[in-house]
Amino acid sequence: MNYILFDGPSRNNLLPFTYTRPVADIRVGILTIREKWESFLEYTTTTVTEEYLSDKYPMVEMDENIMINASFLPNLKLVELVKRLKENQAIFKGENVIAFFTKEAQDDIDFNDYDAIEFEDDVIEIHHTWDIFSKNGEAIHEDFTLLTKGRTSLPIPASNSIIAPENIFIEAGAQLEFTTLNASKGPIYIGKNAEIMEGSVIRGPLALCESATIKLSAKIYGPTTVGPHSKVGGEINNSVLFGYSNKGHDGFLGNSVLGEWCNLGADTNNSNLKNNYAEVRLWDYQTEGFAKTGLQFCGLMMGDHSKCGINTMFNTGTVVGVSANIFGSGFPRNFVPSFSWGGNGGFTTYLTKKAFEVAKVVMDRRKIEFSDQDKVILEYVFEDTKKYRRE
């Protein structure tokens, strides 16, 4: 059977992160959504996504296919149902389709003609940007079980102070000495070649992914994910960094999500709680206004390739688009459009030529090519988000 992950109706709710990737490539927990499905299915997946992303994330269609809504995270019961799908069958959770069987020649899908199978068990759903951090703890638990089942952790070096060592798993090549790890509130996963420097104090759940680094004397509160090749320091609470992003210095990051290739300057802080303790509103790309989150704690949402200078202050519930560059004193506004350059004093347009020069330098440092596909994607985002910028 051929499995294809599709973006589904939640794609626009997950902007700015889905400007540069399919829903399937969002990281929540230890793994991306795609990695979770492929691990359960033991099969490589492809993607149905926006046309401008399709060269980098293509779809492979066969005679018979099972389409899976990438907003739903897999679990054993759900995967069993998905694997058993037959022609004219679809799995639903309420009004939302989770997966369905289709043939290559089927262009139009009418679910009224399908045998509807209701999935009645619990399943993690990622429908909004804030779901990425608010459901991260549950996702870490599930990924930890998936990745460590039947395996043995490397021994924990004796210099570390440990609570609940049975909930700690260390992959090959990881380094940690003279740290404090408290896994009593949730598991701590330390990925291949990752490092936790001396003096760091960590309370799980924590996912420290491959080749990621926690710097000297950091304070990390779970549930937090530090994606591959990312570096973090200072104080972090309930946040997700997708990968290749840095918060390398002192300052606070809480209830937040950073995409890839982001960098927070030294002493950058974000607010995750309003002074009046009111519900946080976030910029909604669909309504082009600020929408209720239902959350009292919600911090910073920052799209790929965005950066800020030293001592930057982000207000509660700030959304920063793709390839923005923020600097200066005071608080920038709560919505910073993609390809914006400036801060509290105002913004100008960050031209793609300059943005691409920076992206190339940043990615070269990690020996990753800034490809023509990447340029096409960012050029599309630049044009698509022009209406939000004050030229």
C-alpha cells in the first residue's frame, strides 16, 4: 500500500510554519509528524501540499493509495485501522477525515459514497500553532515510548544528579556531565551526538534531538523540544524549536514555537502571560485579525529564517512570519509580517536578495545547501505576504 500525507483544512491555521513546509514536517514531541507515521507504518510517505512546495515535497501516487490527514498524530489503534482500510472506506474523528482509501484515477472524492469508520479513541490533533507547544508533553511521552521500546540507554555518567533515571534515555555519542536531570514529571530523551553542558538544570519532559546543544547553566522546564542541530541557553519553558535554530544566550522563552534557521539575540525575552492574566489572542492569517486561543499562557510564534537582535522584547502572543529581521528597543507589534526589517520604530521590506544572502551563509555553516527549491519557496512567500507589509 502507498501512504500519502496531506495538509488538510488546518494548513492555514498553522501558518507561518506551513509557509515553508507541509503539515507533515512540523515537529512536535521528539519526531516530526512524518517521522512518526513512517515509524508506525514502516513505510516511506510522500505528500500532498501547496503547489509551490511540491517540487521539494513531491507526491508519489500508485494504483492504490491511503491518504492520511497530517494534522492527526499516529498511535497503535489508529495505525491498525489505517492499515486495514479498503476501497470506499474512510476514517473520521467527528467531522474531520483522518484517512481514506483512493485509487489513482479518482480525482473527486465524495465521502457520502464512503463507508465511514468513526475513530472513538483519543488521538493528538495539531490544528493550531499553539497546539504544537500545548500538546508537546503528550507527544514527547508517546515518541519516547516508540523510540525506546526494546532498547537500552547508554549509561548516565556518574557526575550527573539524577531523579527518576528509568525515564531517561541517552543515544550514542551524547555528552552530559555535572547536570541535574529530573525526569519524575516526564521523560528526558537525549539524542545522538547531543550535548548538555555543565551546570544545566532540566525538568522533563524534554526532547533534545540529534546534535542539539544545551549550553552552560541553562534552565529548561518541560515539556520542551530542542530540534536537531539547535542550541539553547538561558531559561526555556514549554517551547518547541523545530531544528537548526538558536537561542544560545540568557533570556526567557516560554510557551513558544520557533521554526528552522531562527536566531534569538542575547538577552531576548518573550512574555507568555498578559499583565491582566487575560486570554491571549494570536494573529490569524485566515481572518487577518487576532483570534482567541483559549490560553492564558502563549508566547512567540516565529517562522523559518527569522531573527532578532540583542535585548529584543516580544509581547505576549506575538507572531513573526518568515525571514523577518527584528532589532532595536521597545516591543515590536504583535504581528510582524514575513520579510520585515526593523522593530518598534517601524519596519521596511527585507528584500529577498539580502535575505537569501543571509540564508546561504547560515545554512553553509551547517553544510546544508540553500537550494533553488528553497529560493522558489521563499520568493513565493515574499509575494504572498506582500499585503501584510507596510511598504
